[in-house]
Amino acid sequence: MKSQLITTLVGLALVAGYSSVYTVQEGRQAFITEFGKIRGKPVTEAGLHFKVPFIQDVRTFDKRILQWDGDAEQIPTKDKKYIWVDTTARWRIKDVIRFAQTVQNERTAANRLDGILDGVTRDTISSYNLVETVRNSNLILEKIDGLKSSTTDSEGNENTNQRLDNTHRAEASEVSDDITGEIEEITTGREELTKQIISSARSALEDIGIELLDVQLRRVSYEESVEQKVYERMITERQKIASRIRSFGKGEAAKISGRLNLRLKEIESEAYRKAQELKGEADAVAIKTYAEAFSKDPDFYEFIETLDSYKDTLKQGSRFILSSDARYLKALEGP
């Protein structure tokens, strides 16, 4: 009987000891409830912790960053374009006690996220034109403006040999204006829209103990009935712009080639002129030298010139009919 009592007491002690400890896993947080009421502060450190056995219970929740994926929904933009928007978000339980008191669990929290984020996303996107949802910046317009500015700077450089005339500048400005005219300028952009969504939804989610970390528009697309037509129109517009750019580029290439050929002819002409001047000066020096040399002995000069003429006339196979006393053959006679 005594041994049974001891065994019972030991068993009760073990059960009480086991009931008085609990473990919080890494990435989890917990709080203690006593008869349904929350006691103490949340436990956020992983490890072994203690509680009053039998009368206190432990509720644990996730402490990690959680993912929310909304259902794709159709939203009209300010310019009456109906688009499908698929949104995703990252969130975590910041105030676990408030979270438990308001939404109870993560499944209910996901439903609240559906209602809040979907509503805020719809209100935000419908307040802006479509282009604000699909683009982040006006970088393409800034690049075109930069090209126009660099062209203007090169035209104003006095040391630049290749200048563009007024007609060319007008054409360049017209092409640039045509290109930029096809591209709508944005004032807000997609990234700023997501920040507005986060700002609008964050206060509502804080009331239920949730911290909203990030929201992204994962996919934006037209409704299927008009998507193909929109793509065809976009392709046509891009092809039209590309055609203008190619045409302008060919005109530029022709003008550059023309200026290059003109410059080449100028260089060749100047080089030929200088060469002729040098050749004339050299001939003059040579003639003067010959004249000075041969003037000292005219007979020797005549003899040399006669021999040179023989090289040109008395070739193999040539026939001449001359008298024996012809003066032309004098240099061939003996002394």
C-alpha cells in the first residue's frame, strides 16, 4: 500500500514537472493563458520555459516573415483600361497578443489580408492611369533628351569640323519629338504605387497585430479579350518608331559620307597642289644645274643629248635611210 502511494506521488510529480515546462521552437513565439485569460508578456526567445502546471496553457505562433499571395483580380485604371493585377506581400506577427485577440490564427489573418490588401490595391490603381502601373520611371525619355542635348552641344562647339545645318537640326528635333510623343510621361510610377499601398494598408493591419513589410505587383496584364489587340498596337507603334530612327540614321550616314568624301577630295587636292609645287621647284633646280654644267662644254652637252636620242630611235629592228654624211650619225663616227 505504501509502495503504491509512493509510486502515485512520483507519477504525479513527474506529470506536474512535465506540465510546468514548455519549449518554444526557433522561429516561434508564445504567450501564457490562464483560464482563457492572457498572463504575462509574450515569450519570443527560443528554448525551455516554465509555467504553472495544469492551470496555465501555452499558445504559439509563427515569428518568421510570412507570404501572402492575393488572387488576380480585374481593376479599371483611371484612363478606363481594364487590367488583371496579381499582388503578393510579405508580413509577420508583430504583436502576438493583439493578433490572437483579433484574428485568432493565421488562416483568419490571411482572410483579413485578402480584404484589406485587395481593397487598398484596387483603390490605389484605379486612381492612376495604366502607364503609372507598368513603368517605374521616365528613363527612356531622359535618355532621348540626353541625346538631344549632346547633339545640341556638339553643334555649338566651334572646334567641331562636322557641323549640322539648320535642316538637319530641324529633322533631328522632329524625329526626337515623334519618338517621345509615342511615350507617355509618368508622374508616380509602379514603385511609388506599391509604397502607397503599403502606407494605406499598414495602419489597418497594425490594429490586428500584423506588420506589413512589403507589397509587390507581381503581374499586370490586360484582359484576354483585348490583350492581343493591345500587343498588335504596341508592335505597330514600335515598328513605326524604329522605321523613323532607321530612316534618320540612313540620312545621317549619307551626310557623314558626303562630308567625308568632300574632306578627302580637299586633302587630295591640297596634296596634289603641294606635290606639283615641289616637282616644279625640283625641275627648276635640275634644269639650272644642267644648264650650268653643260654651259661649260657645249660640245659635250650636244654629244650627250645625241646619245640619249639614239636610245629612243635606234632600237632593234628599226630601219633608217640616211646619207653617209648625215649629221645625225656624227656621234657614231670615229674621232
